[in-house]
Amino acid sequence: MRMRVIEGFEHRPTHHCVTGSMRDVYAFHGCVVSEDMLLGLGEGVGAGYFRFKGTAPFFGGRGEPEGGSVALACARTGVGVRARKSGSDAAAEKALLASLAAGEPMMLQVDMGFLPYFDFGGEEYHFGGHAVVAVGFDAADGTVTIADRDEELHAVPLAALRQARASKFRPFPPGRAYWQFDFDGFRSPTRDEVRAAIANQARAMLSPPIKNLGVAGIRKAASEIPRWPALADGWGVPEALFNLYVFLTEVGGSGGGCFRFMLARFLREAHAMGCGDDLGEVTEAFHTIAEAWDRIGLACLAASESDVPADALAPLAAAIAQVADREEEAWRAARAAVAA
């Protein structure tokens, strides 16, 4: 398949699908912001543990403030944004092709399970919270060129992209969502905005509205994991462990360490901006926490492939409970650093 790419678009590998896609679109318009900064400005780091009926438990390290992390990161960089959803395949496709014909890339939400360039080892896997950038269209082949987290661009047939956008798989059906940006007012974030982003993420982690979120959500995960065999309703312990591996390590687009490596780099940028004298120490704390999350993720993978996966649940739960304590301490230190 041939691939057509909008003139002037350049792609680099990314850590996280949403912030990486945003960074690519920003860069196309000559607006340089790191994806770590975009994640932090959007208050995109958090924690959450949920069990949805009939699906394996979900645990992730993203946060989503009121109004959405994309909108908040854009507001703090002077960029206008409209988050749109379409009720039909035809309307969604029409908007996409019009944007590409006008020379404008489009950031899309998709179910990665329908994208042909992903290999799930012969197993069916669905995650509809994935974001990519459509950067070209070849009418002769009927393919859209997609920029994802990896280095290569991908030619995706329209039919496959249509499925990926319209997927109804839970927990995050994409609903044919897409974003439109206006960069006329682009600016650098202020120190006050960066400090507010750090303080708000700390508050969300330390005082969440429900016990499934924040540090409380990490502790809830630790308390439930040993009971997974009794709680399973259509899913198995190996599947649940594999999910943890995916979402804790870089495999699932967290940048590794349950987004804490990205958080540490954001805090390092904030420290360099003069947003808090003690942020250097907080940066190091989250870097070591990220390493701990990665170790837990790799242990989950090993357990998922073992003869008796349930034997690993209690030790994993204990390790997660320990990380919860370290998270609480680090978030308290981050809150204090930007309040000084």
C-alpha cells in the first residue's frame, strides 16, 4: 500500500497515545511543547481501579479532570480545541476526509483492537481509549495514513478505521470521537498554571471523590486482587494479570511506570521553570515509584504465564499496597512544594 502524508507533517515516536498525538499536531503548527508537559498541564496523571460486569478489572494511571485533560492542556497553552463525536460512520468519515483534503491532520479516538498493524498474538483484544493522528488519505487505495506511538506510519483501510472508530467494546468505546484545534493564540504555560496543575493532581490523588480513584483506588486494587478468583465473572485471572502488565508498563502507552516516568519528567520541567524549589526531590521520588510500578507490571506478566497464576496474587497485592504508601508520601511532598 502507498501512503500519502500531509505536507509538513513530521512524526516522532511517542510515549502516550493522547499526549503524543497532541504533540505531533502541535508541532505541525510550529508549537513546540513536550508530551510530558502536555500530560502534566492537562492534569492527566492519576490512578483508578474498576471492575465492570463481565470484563477483567481495569487499573490505570491516568487522571481525567472535569472538562477533560486535552481541553485543559490546550487552555494552558492558549490553544482552542473542540472535542467532537459523530453519530454515524458516514458523518465521521466525511469530517475526516475533509480535514485531510484541507491539509489538516486530525486526532482520532479509536479501538486499537481493530487496527491491522497491532499484533495481539492471535488473541482478541480491545481498548477504545486509544488516540492516533490521521495524516493523509490515498483515494486510489482507500487508505488513511495513521501516526501512532511507534516510529512507522501505517496505511489503514477505511473499513478498518471505521470499525476502530465505531467500536462498542467497553470500558472506553470511542464513539467516533475526534478533536479540532486552533493554534492562533498559542503561548507557553505560566508558572502559576504549572503549579496549579501539580496541586490539582495532588489533591485528586490524596482526596478523591470516590474510593476507586487516587491513592485510595490503588489501595482498593491491592485489597481486591487476592480475591480475583472469587470475583471473576466471565474473565480469568491470567487475563486480569496481563491487563495489569499492559497498563503499568510502556507496552500500554503509559510511558512506563504507570505514567510516573512521564510525571517525573514533567516535574523536572516544572522545577527548571522555577515552580518549586523542592520539586527536584519530588521528581526523584516519582522516578523510583515508576521503577516500582514497572517491576510489578513485569511480575504480573510472569504470573499470567505461570501454571498457577493465583499464587502470585497475594505478593502482588502487598507490593501494590507498599507503592500506595510511597505514592501518598510523594503526592503530599508535591503539594507542599508548589504551595511554598
